[in-house]
Amino acid sequence: MKPAGYGETQPRLDDDRLPIVLVVLDGLGDRPIPQLDGRTPAEAAHTPHLDALARRGASGWHLPFGWGRAPASELAHWAMFGYAEVPFPGRAVLEALGGGLDVDPDIAVTHASLRTSRVNGSTLHLTGRARPDDLDDITALLTGLTPILAEHGMTLQQLGGKGEALLSSPTHHSGAVTDSDPLFETFHPWMRPVPTEPDGAAFAEDLTAALLDARAWLLASDINARRLARGLPALDVLTTKWSGRRGTIPSFLDQVGVAGAAVTSTRIYKGIVTALDMTSSHLSPVDDLEKDMAGRLEAAERLIEDGARFVHVHTKATDEAGHTKRPFAKRDVLQSIDRGLAGLGEIAERAVVAVTGDHATPSTHGVMHAGEPSPLLVAGPTVRPDGVTEWGELSSQVGWWGQVRAAELLPLLLGQANRPVFMGHRITARAVPALADTPRPMPLRQAP
């Protein structure tokens, strides 16, 4: 402990602030499954490294937006990163930024996709999407749609190799419209965009007209005629989703108060770190999940060495396994990931580490995401063990943290890292949850 300063009675505080590593297993949460003896995949998996961390740390449940709320990953992460009070720009913006496209901050944009379809009476239902080996047809069709959309003042920029594109509308300044892509294809048809706010009405009307004209052109296209002749389905409808506007987004440093970084795995997370001006290390997923996760932890440590105080580590593998509706597959994925997390215990000697999910992706029933909790585990030099001895939803229920919402997660971690903002003492223009690392110093006048 440092001695008190002149005229002070309290010793000066040691600077023992810690870095934070947040490991997010996408879609981790699940439901009890009969084939797994009434356990969730996380409870049924053999996870000795996560169990050991549970014994060292404190557990709880992560319920991003409360019971029954089934968020998309981008919305959960937006709140988890401290942006719950910042208007969400729309996933289309983030996908485009992650794909290396520039996005004007003041115009409406939406994510467009070429899809296959069938007509059922007066409605159209989607039946599939483009495949990577359709790339030549995709490029030709999107190129052919360019002048059609231009008649409506809109542009297309191809995004990846699966028939995706960014549709921009420079004449509109609000992207507040609903999706035309039903997402739940079994339940809903191709849908008409409608405004979600009054200032989105003009974009909704013009987008509807543009999509109908695009549909007419795709139906008449020689490219689709040749596809049908080859026994392939026509890519005969353009759908839209995730509309929005980039607007002005504060950097992670300005919003939170410390330097943030991420080890990304997919385009959407590359887009988030671009939008939030975070440092990143992008590692494409590899099939060996043990090797994949170990590599992500190594990348996280390098980011900390380079100055990051908060590092997000992500894997999509758990979510993908849940979407297969094969519970044993998700269990096995979690077992492989646990082996890759062997090094997390050592990191927890000098950092606050947390492991949780961003939402539940049930590996059973006819739902995509669900509102069930994900286990939350926090360990590190400051964390008091709470008596929980196993990783999983049921055991985590009695943990120290209780039920934690997405917006509460980062302040919780900052507190354990000896970085909580001292409320009432303002050192940054924006109210941040962390004791800021880089307040603006007073400039000193040079002596005459």
C-alpha cells in the first residue's frame, strides 16, 4: 500500500486494474432434452475445464433481455458491449462494414438476398437461397438488377458469394421498415415492407415498388431460364431484412472508457468491431474446435499485450450445432470447445474471465432462438467462489450473480476488474461504466 499524500489520511490506492476476457459461446443456452436424460447439452457435456473454473469463480444466469425474449446475436452483443442506450443501426449496416463496404451514415440501407421461391395462391413462399457454386449466376443477376433498382434511386453492392448484397437508398434518410424476408419460411410468406416509425413510410413504399420490379425482371431473366434448363431452381425473388441507418456511433473507448478488442470469427462481428472502432484479430473458424478455441485465447492474450483492456472472444460453433436440431451434436461441440479452453484457467490468474452465451439456440422444438438462460461463469483474482462446482444451466441457478441482463454484464465485469466508474466523479464527457483509462489532461502553459 502506498503512503498517504501530504495532508491526506487515506493511503494512496494501488493500481491493480485487471484486463477482461469475455468468451461468448454463441447460442449456448438450451432446453432440457429427453435424449440427454432431461439435461441441456451444456449439462450433459463433459467439461472439466469449465467445471474447474466454476469451482474457482462465481456463476449465474445470463438472460439478455429477460425471460421469454429471444434476441438475435447482434442485439444481444450491442447491449453486452455497453450500447443498450445507443440506437441500433440495423444488422445490414454491420454486415456491410464486416464485408469491407463503406456505409454512408445518413442514408437508408438494407440487406438484400437472392432467393428461390414457389407461388401459393396469392402469396409467394421462399424455398431456398443461393449456394456458393452459384457465384457466376449471382453476379450476373445482381448486375442485371442494378439498372432496375436505379430507376427507384437505389444501388446494390454484392456482399459475399451467397447472393447477398447491400441495398442503399440515398434519397431516404430513415431505414425504419420491416423485413420482406420472412426468416421463418415455414410460417410466413414473402412480406411487404411497412414502416416501423413514421419517417420510414417513404422508404417502405419505394422499397416495395423496387422489389416488385426486381421480381418481374428476375422472372423474365435469361439467366434464370438457363438455370431451370439445367435443373436448378430459379433465383427469382429479392428479399430484404435488417434495414437501418448507420448514423453516428461512439467508439468503444468513448462509450465504455477503456480500450476494447475482439477475436472475431464471422462477418457480423467484424462489422461490430468496425462500427465501434475496436481493435480486432480475425481468425476464420477451423473444424478442429479444440485448436480453434485455443488459438482464439492466444489471440486474446496478444490483444491484451497490445493494450486492450476488454477482449471479446467469439465462436459460432455452438449456435450452428443448435440449429441442426441434433442435441448430441451440440453436446459434442461443447466438449471440444472445453478442451480448447484449457488455457483459460491460467489467464484467470491475471485477468477477469467470463464465459457465457448471447442467447439460447434450442437443439429441439420448432424455434430458432429462445428466451432460456445461458450459464454465466466469472473467475479471476477478485472473484469470490460461490460454491457452484459444475458448469451448466441448472447448477448455475444458485450462483452468486443471479440473473444478469445483457446491459448489466459489462458493468459486472468492470467491477470485478477493479475498474468500476466512481459514480459522481466525472472525468469523461460521456457517462461511461468504467474508470476511464484516458481522461483528457489539462494542457500546461510553458513558462515564459
